[in-house]
Amino acid sequence: MSFPPSRLQQIPRLLAVCLAVLLSACASPQPEPPNVSATEDATFRQAPGPTPPDDASWWRGFDDAALMALVQRAQSANHDVRIAVQRVRQARAGQTAMASRLWPTVSLTGSASDERSGLPDQVKQGKPDTRAYRGALDLGWELDVFGAARAGADAAELDALTAEEGLDAARWLVSSEVARQYIVWQSARLRLAKLDALLKAQGDTERLTRSREAGGLASRFDVARAAGEVQSLAAQLPPLRTLVAVTETQLAVLVGANPNQPLPELNAAATPWLPTPPRLSARQPVDLLMRRPDLRVAQKQFMAEAARLREAQADRWPKFFLAGAFGREDLRLNAMDLSPVRYSTAALAFTMPLFDAGRLRAAVERQSAKERMATLQYEKAVLGAVKDVDDSLVALAQERDRSAALDATTQQRRTGLRHAESLYREGQIDLLQLLDAQRAVLAAELSAIDGQAQLALNTVQLATALGGGWQDTPSPATTSTSPSSPAPESLP
């Protein structure tokens, strides 16, 4: 329908009223994540001590330059991280598309037509030749009276936030995996260095035994036993070299590099050593809700499904549409030119579902089930996170005790080996007793290295479970050494 110019002045007022109604109707409270009883406890069951300050970059506590460089590189170059970045871009574009439903669409249209029949002038009076030029602004707007579009936009925004939390989760996981692989790499190199040193010492023992055999002080059996120990040590080297090579290629993949090329960060770590792990505190279970990216992802997913449930419920109510066109037309009929005229149209329409064979109701039920599943998944994730922290705390505490015992064992067996070597040189014990003492030291030293590595791995596991790290006050026993210093022989 057409409006006179005086009526056109009322259209902006009508639009303002519609916008006010729309904004008031779209205002809806955001859903709150469910409360989980596991986070209501003051502390974890296995948590020791007070709550120290926050340290999000927990890997810095290892005080290892190569590790820090690898983690920093992986957080930007890892392929999982880069894929997560693209997911964020995709989700943000979807958010913009959904939010556009809340606003009117305005388009410019134009047309030009020239119609000539070729009939005599007497006939053209009934069907004239026409030439017309038209230009107009078209307006279309779905008035979101019951909040369906707003709920969809909220869900899309929460999807974008979920994607951003997923990016943090990808960086969180790759940082943990880089630290784990680096510790495995360093422990394998440290065991190799230890075996090389022991192999050299065992070779000296073999040569001494052969010399004693030449002097009649040792038998062929003693020589064969000494040579067998050398070969036994040599057989342990290939698996460790394989582990070193495999972890190097794994680290290269984690940082997005070519596995065929050496990593400069690893080349800088020339001396094998195990970084001293920092002491971490768990603080309170409720802190996990803010720190762990996977929990924040589950929380945002629940809120997005709750927003989609509101959208599905609002789809059962009427929808209102406002349309309008404002344009100008230059018309020529036969040989007569009409002066350019302005024209306008406006329309308000609505649609309301009356019968759809239960489709909309089923959509609400389906979305309600999805919202409930998201709630349960969030609760499950929180319970799993609390379990991860408690398990990591008890594992770390027990590994500290084990490492201390292994260190004491190593010291005692080294003392025994020194006495055995002295007695063997004096001829007071035979070669079998000396070899037993050497094997005991080897087993103890390798176990001590394994204990140091496991202690560092358990610290990484705890930091991962916490979604970061809360740094304890360092003690003299936990002061880290520098990479240039010799490999530590005792545990912190």
C-alpha cells in the first residue's frame, strides 16, 4: 500500500517504537552453569600446605631455557593450535551472521525497462510504449518479539567463546606434551651418558682382568665374565638411542617443524640433564573452574545449548515482519514524459504456527535433551578434573618419597663399590664380587635417573590437571641447577 508524504513522517517513529519493543522483549537472563558438589570442598583431599601465588606459565618453573623455547614455539606453530585458531575465526564469522538477524536488512535496488510494441498510435493508447527507470531502498526486518533471534545470537556468541577456550585448551595440552617429551628425551640422554661412562669403566675392569690373567691372578672364567658384562652394557645402548631419536622427531612435530631437520632448541641443550621440577600447590577445587580450559569449554557448551533451547521454545510463538520500500521512478508513456515521482510502500506481517504435526514441539524436546546432556558432561568434566588433581597429588608425593629412597640407595652402593674396587686390587675378593657391586651401582643410578624423570613427569601431570600451576615457595632443596652444570646425582 502507498502512503502520502504526511504519513511517511510517521515511519521513523514507528521504527523507533518497534526497536524499543524488540530490545525489551529480547532481554533475557544468561543461563548459569550448574553447581557441582565436588568444587564445594575447601581443599583437595591430598592437597599439602597453604595456597601460594598463581603462576600460569608453569613450565617456567623448571628453569630450562630449551624447554621454555620449545613450549613458546609450540603454542604458536603447533598444527592443533593453528587448527583451533581457524575454528575461532569460523565461530566468530558465525556469530556475526547470527547477530545480523537482530537488525534490519537494507538493500538498494534499481531497474531500467524500455517496452515498445510497434503498434499504431491509435492502438498504443490501450497498450502504450513505456520506458521506466526506478531506484529504491528496500527494508526488511524480523521483529524479535519473543527472543528467538536473540537466543540464536547468544548461542553463536557462546560458540565463539567455546572456540576461544578450545584454543586455550589446545595450547594447554601441547605445552604439557612438549614438557613430557622433553623430559623423556633428557632422561634417555642422561641414561645414555651414564651407560657410556659405566661401559668405559667396565672396559677398564675387563682389561685389568686380562692383565691379572696374564699374571696368573685371574682365570679364563673371570675374563669371560668381565667381557660379558661389557657386552651386556653395550646391549642397553640401542634402545636408548632409539628413544632419543623418537622423542626428537615427536618434539619436532609438536612445534610444527620438519622431523628430518634438527631442532635448534635441542642443539642448544648440549649437556644432558634433568630440570629440577618446581613444587606446586593445588589451591582449591573451585579454582579449576577458572583455570582448566576443558572445563571452560564444557561450561560454554552448556550455556550455548541452553540458549538454543530458548530459541527452540521461542520458535513456537508468532513471528512479526516489517517491510518497506522508498524509491523514485522516472516514467515515459508513449511520447509523454512524466516528471520523476517518489513512491513508498510499507507492510507489517506476522506468521504463527497452527499445525506442524509436532515438529516444533519435538525440536524443543530434542534441544532440551541436548541441554541436559551438556549439563551432565560439564558435571562429569568437573568431577574428572578433581580426580585428576587428587591422583596427581598423591602420585607426586609418593614419587618424592621413592626418589629420596633411590638417591640414598645410590649413595650407599657407590660407597660399597669403592670398597669393592679397593679390595679387588688387593686381591681380597674375586671378580664376581666386584661385578656384583658394579651391577648394583648401575641399577641404582639408572633407577635414580628414572626417579628424577618420573618426578618431573608427575609435576607436569599435576600442572596439567590444575590447568596451570601455583608456585610454592622454593626451598634450598628444590633450587634448580643450570643446564651447563653436571647432571644431578641426587633428587630434590
